Amino acid sequence: DPNNNFFPCTGPIQLWLPSDNPNIRYDTGIQSGSEISVYYDPMIAKVISWGENRNQAIQRMKDALRETVVMGLPTNREF
């Protein structure tokens, strides 16, 4: 939670819709309805982008983060 000194939050993931960009990979174990408990790793998802060069990969990452929907808990994707 960026508003709480980046301490992890617990609670339900109400909605999880990752980007469908084929150049993006999500390493995660969550889905809509998952419950994040105090025993869960605070990094609930890792997003990996690929591009022909660094600038393309960065732009794809920005697009994927903008397209990804996660509701229920605060995230740091705007940080």
C-alpha cells in the first residue's frame, strides 16, 4: 500500500483482469476472488514485458499496467 509506507495489505481480490498483450507475462497465483492473507507474499504479481529494444519494452509495460484491472486492494502500479 503506497499510502501506508508500502506495507502489504490483506483482503479479497475482487477483480483481476490482466492485459491480453502477447508481449506481457504475469507471474502470479491470484485470480478474481482470491483472498490475500497475512501468510501471502506481499508481491502478488510480477509483470514482465518484452520488446525489440528497451524503449519498446518500457512502452509495452506502461500500456499493460494501464490495461490491467485489479480491484479490492491498494496497489503500487501508479508508483
